[in-house]
Amino acid sequence: MRRSIVIAIDGTSASGKSTNSKLVAKALGFLHVDTGAMYRTLAWYCLRQRIDVQDPKAVAAACRRWKTSLKCVDNHVQLLVDGYFPAEEIRTTEVSAAVPHVAAVPKVRDWMKKMQRQCIQFGNLVMEGRDIGTNVFPETDFKYYLDANPEERSRRRAADGIQEDLAARDQRDSQRAAAPLMIALGAKVINNSQMTSEQTSGLIITHIKKRLAEWEQPGIRDV
């Protein structure tokens, strides 16, 4: 009996996690999980409820009481609030600015970890984030860490129409007490500064297929 496979794709902001995780999921027929969207959804909820996102206790309390559920829609696992997924609302500049504060709260990260691990009920996953390989699914054998030079990452953000201080975000993510951004043990590190999305995802897909083929050989454990 095989258990579901989790492909962990972590990395810095604008490193291509979202684009490449979607391409990998589509190529392999896996489900896609954007954990960043989950944190954005909580940030959106807090702003909507007029909760101070810089008050850790208030944010943690909101995370305990909001009514959420998981749903798989078009091969994407989504976190719904009262049955609604705020797809457009969570991509605003206001929400983007609030996310780092919400994501740094230890109780929030504990809650998110439990919810994200529940996503495996839907099947094989490609899960993108900042702590998937280190904290959410550290046991997975498929860990990838994406990065690019600061200039390229800034260019990508600008192309998306987003203004973000990437250096400050990197510092907050890597220095937070709960599940900081770091390269997971055994992760394949890919600097895609000079690579297209197709090249990056292609590299990941080739590596995954090679590992899966090895597991099909006699004597290799089931996954």
C-alpha cells in the first residue's frame, strides 16, 4: 500500500516557487498546495475583522476561532473561510504587507502546520512554501529549495506589479523564531537566476522521476 507523495518546494520570495510548483504538479498529475495563500488568507481575515496584525496574541486568537475548511478545486487545495476562498483579495498590497507579521506568530505556524499536513488526504501533493521541507513535511524524500539573485527577484516582483522590500522580507523570514526560512536537510538547491520556468520545473521533474524510478526497483521501499 503506497502512501501519498509530497514534493516540498521552498524558497525565497520571487524565487519562482508558485510558477514552478504548478508546472511540476501539472506534469506529474499531482495536486498543488500554495501554503503562502493560507497565510495570506489569515492576514486578509485579520484585516477584515480589524484585528491588529502586529499583535501576536490577537492574531493567534483569531486563528483559533475562525471557521475554516479545506477543499480541492481544479487540482488546487484551498483553505476556505466560512466556505469562501478570497482568491483576489489575498493578493492586494495591504495583505502582502500584513503577511510577514501574521506568519511570524508561533501559534499561527503551529495551526498552519496541522492544517497543511491534512492536505495529504486529497492525494499526492506539490506543496510550496518556506518551511515545507524543514517543518511541515520534513520526512519527505523530495525537497527542493529555489533561489535567485536579488536583482532578478526584484525584476520578477516588479513585473507582477508588486512593490516589496525583498531584503527585509528575507531577514524577517530567516530570523523568525518559529520555523524560519532555511534550506532543508537533503534538499536540492536550485538557483534559477538565469533559468526559465520551463527549465527550472524540467530539472525538478527529471529529478523526481529518476527517484521514483529507483523506488520501483526490487528492494526499494514503498512510498
